[in-house]
Amino acid sequence: MPMMQAVNAPRKSGTVQPSPGGPRFHKSDRKQPLALLDIDDALLTSATVQALTGDSVSTLDRKIAAGAFPPPIRHGERDRRWVAWQVREHLRKQAESQGVVRARAKSHEKATAPA
């Protein structure tokens, strides 16, 4: 007797599942490249901001309520996005406060510094 294939096989991550109406993409297949952080006006998704900060959605919500993280922009009825330059500035200030990177010199200080 020939082997039968399982009809409801478990979904493999990052694959397109065939369907009668065409291909279906899983939400996890739509990831933003972290290079978007370099584009000032790019709108970052919650998943991207979580990847950058290491914080969960509830932690981000607490930080936003406390004024310790930039607020998101509403993008549709239920979705929210963060402006890339605001997230980048927050991360830079956080790194400076922890001594990971030096504070940026002001532009006039750079011009007068000896070579």
C-alpha cells in the first residue's frame, strides 16, 4: 500500500503555503530590515522596535506612558509605527547615559579642535 501524505502538515517557518486562492504569507514573513533605522522618516513596526530595544510590547507601553520612549504614530485602526530618527535618538541617548558611547561634540567644538 503506498504512503499517503499528511494533508494538514505543520507549517514550516518562512514558507508560502499553497491555497486555492493563491499563495498565503504568514505575518512573520513580513519583516523589516534593520537598515530602515538609517532612513530618518521610515516608519518602524512594533516587531522592529522590539528587536532594536529588546523590550516587549507591554514594556514599551509602560515606557511611553512614563515619557521614557518616543510615542508611536497610529498607522491604521490597530497598528502603530515609530519614526526611525526618534527611535535612533532614544537609543543613542540611552547608550550615552550608560557610558557605552561618548556624547557627540557640538559642531563648533569640532571646528576649533586641534588636528
